[in-house]
Amino acid sequence: MNDCIIIGAGPAGLTAAIYLARFHLSIRLLDNGSSRAATIPRTRNHAGFPDGIPGRDLLGLMQAQAEQYGAVVEMVEATAIARDGENFVVSTTNGRLPACTVLLATGVVNNRPAMPDDLHDEALARGLIRYCPICDGYEVTDKRVGVIGDGAHGMREALFLRGYTRDLTLIAPSAALTLDPSCCAALDDGGILRVDGPCRGFAIEGDRIVVDTPAGALHFDSIYPAMGSVIRSKLAVAAGARATDEGCLEVDEHQRTSIPGLFAAGDVVRGLDQISHAMGEAGVAATAIRNLLADRHPIRR
């Protein structure tokens, strides 16, 4: 019997694995290889790395640290979570695993512009596409930036980036922009240009990314898709956990979901979508898991 099965091997899942393993608990971490953090070319706002660190390198260091203390990492996809008395059974593509507790740290998936995967991956690696202005807005200081989005969400992302550059254009992804008068007024006040969609194609030319629109080809140093994301909470929701309309799992101050023994941390919970924030939630969840297990059976050496 595993003391805890962690589903998701991003910053939240790996942080929890480190904590729980150092509590001398039996930990199995399920990794399907899809952590969003692994796609970060280099994060420069994560404390302790003045020159930045690639997301994949950060995850590698965290996994090695968890395994050093006894956590078991398994490359497998979790397919279902079911109650078994006060415990759980997690179904995977490689069989069924019993656990006293489960921590869901599955994160989110960004909605991407309609472009070929190879072009998207090259643009992402070169900083021509960026998904997190909180993380890397500093890197586009005084550069020409396009925001692909619409409505209030697109407006808010463009206004956030206005703190880094004045050369901003909001582009609708698929049709004419749908902005209410207050959105238009805010964009005008910030000097942010507006261009109707659809975005009909993308290309890389030299050090710039080109967006083809009805208004013509627009060249940018970087573009930010502000198209939302898909929260990967379906395993917990299918098991009966409460979630918001958007799919974020509802948790209390100890990261406990509405199902006793099922915890959640990181981007799958409503929050800041930041590595540091996910890691903090994971530390809280891991400590709560340890204390729950100790209430059931004393943890002693």
C-alpha cells in the first residue's frame, strides 16, 4: 500500500514527493510526460537561479532530489481514481495501484494558436511565442509584442504587458474583435492597437514572428496567446470532487478537496499559475497528508 500516490510530475507534484519522501512515507509519483513546465525554454523569475534555468532541467533536478529520498517515479498515465473504504485505487495504463491518499498535481494545458506543431515549438524555444507575462514579461521590455486574444481576457493581458512595452497590438484569433466599450476605452487609454482576425497563418522571419491577418502581415518580437487553458481536473471530478465552472478543483487551506484523502495542488487549483506558488501549495498539501496519515496510524521510527 502506497502512503500517497501523486499524479503529475510538474513543480507541484515533485515538491510534494520531496516533502513526503523526507517524512519517511512510501510515495509513488505518476508522470505521463506532459508537464507544462518542461516546455519553458528558460525561467528567469524562479528564485535561486540568477541566470535562469530551463524548465526541463529544473524538473530533472527536482526528480533526482525526490528519488534520492526514496520516492518512486513511474512513467505511466493515470486513468481513474476510485474510493476503496478510506483508501483509494488509482487505475493506470499499467494496472491498478492502491494508496492511502492521493495528490492531484496535473496542471493545465494552454490553448494554442492554430499553427503547425514544429513551427510552434521552434517559436516557443526562441521566445517568439510566450504564454506567461508574469513569468517573462521582463524579457519583452520595449519590444514589439502581439497579444492574440479577445474580450476582457485579451484586454487584461494586453494591459498587463503595457507595463513592459508601449508597442502592443491585440489581435482576434478567429473573427472580428468583440470588445465592449469599457474594453475599447481601456485599450485606447493604453495606446494599444486593435486588429480583427482571423489569424490566417504564422511564419518565422529572422528574429521575428509574422502573423497574417486581414489587415496584412504583422511582425512581432514576441506574441502572447491569451486564449485560456484547459484545467486537467477530470480525474478528480469523475471521482466526485467539487470544481469551479472553469474546472479548477476546490480546496481548503490545507489543499484538501471535497473528497477526504484526496488533495490537489498547483495549476489544477485556482491560483497564480506560477512555479513558486505551485511549490508552496505542494508543501502545504504534503504536510496535511502526513498529518492525516499520522491520525490514522502513528508514524514512528
